[in-house]
Amino acid sequence: MMKIPLLDLRRGFEEIEDEVLRGFKEVFQSMKLLNGPNLQAFEREWSEYLGVKYAFGCSCGTSSLLLALIALGVQRGDEVLIQANGFIADLEAIHYAGAEPVFLEVDPKSFGPDLEDLKRKINPKSKALIVVHMYGHPCEIEDIKSLCDKHGIALIEDASHAHGAEYNGKKIGTFGRIGCFSCGPVKNLNALGDAGVVVTNHEELAHKLKFLRVHGQVEKNHSFFPGFNSRLDELQAIVLRARLKTLDEKNEIRRKIAQYYEENLTGVGDLYLPPNDPPHKKSVYHRYMIGTSKREELAKFLKERGIEIGYYYPIPLHKQRAYIDLHHRTWTLPIAEKLAKELLAIPIYPELTQDELDYIITSIKDFFKQA
């Protein structure tokens, strides 16, 4: 029996280990741990990669979302729209900015927000929309952007699953007023700990984002506006610079693995697979999500076969207890709730071997033969 982890971080680190350790040694010799040359270089390289004017490293993806909301002036009394299948970090950022979340139904063709539900829920209190490119699949971002522009709503992209993904040849994370990225250990562009980046093309927002993360200190010891501590350190910047060199190559391998899964799993039992990319989209498959009404039985079967699986995410945002209790509102979003009950992540990372892929596929087929 094989043992296949959902993600094997050891495999992905081996190829950059020498470069990273050399960089670490240089930092330890200089002890320039914050705001050093590697952070500045990474910010420049990431902005050039995306084709945006400004990029600022920060402590994590959650901080990037909060930085975005504060920079845009979101405050108490405002509403922020968010699709119900996002990660809890999106909801936390809305909470700590003081705003009220408004949950949106999910479009199963993209895993993004349902456009018609978005149209219904926009109102005079709507200040911003956080759109999440789930699992590395681009949302219908141009239609969403047009709707936000029409109503004067600030568009924030949570691209934490979508490093390098594209829509009509343009990088995801660059359509909104602000783009937010987590670069934590499990992401396509991943550090060795918590890390994040926030990007924008707007000079005024860039000024706020740059200094919000350092206590609002435009000049040392002089806080021009309230901020907080959210810095990306030199060590994580070194890792991200090394990862960025092969990001496109690794994403292409993910796409090939996804294609292989599709070729071999289409029509198996009641299994449904991630949405296919139309010509205007390029997904990066941060996660490969399969769905079935027999999820728990399949999960148990795969675990017994030595295949690790994951749930992303089994409780939709509008069902999270803390926020039901806080806002005293209930929401009914049947598509989001169905996906939360039926989706299951199976391994997808560039270092998977052909034997491992075939073993995963055979095991899934074997389950549905006996189901």
C-alpha cells in the first residue's frame, strides 16, 4: 500500500534548499532581518510578475485582507459582500474592520460568487466586495468588476489560492482596487511560515498600504495614521524569491495533473470534477476538488488506502457559529451548503509521481465499483 500525503512540503523544498540556505547565511551575517534587500527585491519581482505598480509584503494573507479594508476606508456601518465558500480569514478581516458581512451564493461553474445573487444584495451600505478565486480557479472577474464599478463598490481580490492564474491573459489579483495573497506554507507560492502580499495600481492606496503595516509610521517614530505590525521578514522573502522563479513551471505541472485526473475520473460513479477552463481562463489548481454525495465513505476508503484527503471548507462562512451569534442573522445558501457537504480535496502538487497518480485514480474507481 502506498502512503500519499495531501501535500509533501519536503519534496518541494529540496530543489531550492541550497539557494535558501545561502540567502539565510547572508542575512545572519548582516542581521538585517526586516525591510532588507530581499524584501525589496521580492516586492519588485512580484509586482513585475503580476504587471502591477505596487506590491508590499506583509505578515500573512489575513493581514493583507485587513490592510486592504482599512486602506479603502471600510468602517462600522458599512457592508462587505463575500461569497459563502471562502476561508474564515476573509470573514475575520471584515469583522476587525468593523463592517457587516453579506454572504453570497456560489457559482458552481467557477466556485466564485453568483453574479445574480450579487446583483440582488448590493445596496447603499455596500462598501466593498471580497471575491475569492477558490482553489486556483479564476472567477468571472471582468463581469464582477463591471458590476462593482457601476455601483461604486471597491473590489478586493483574495487571490491566495491563485498565484499565477489568469483571466483573458491578465494575472488574477490585478483586476480589483487591491489584490491580496497569502503565501503560507501550503500555497502555490509558498514561504516556510506565514507570509502575505498586497498589491495595487493606485498611488494613494499604495501609500496607505505601505505604512499601515508599520504602525502608520511614514517617518520613524511619527505615526501619520493608526496602523499595526504586519511585516514580511527577510528570511521568508528569500524563500518566496526562490519559489517565484519556477512558479509558472510548477503551475503548468498542476494543470497537467488536473487534466490527467479529468481524463481518468470523468463518468466515475456520481463523482463531479472541478470546472473546465474555458479559453479565457487559466487555473492553477491550488486544490483539486472532487464532489460526491458519498464523500465521507470515499474519504474513509481513501484514508484506508493510504491516501490523505482534505476538506476545503466543510462549514460555509454563513454557518460559522461565532458569526451567527455575533450578527444574529441566518442565511440560506443551498449551493454553498451542498458544496461544503460534498467536496473533497485529493493530492495535487508538482512532485507527485505517475505511480502515485495512478494509485489515487485506481483507488477512487475501486470505491465506486463497490459503493
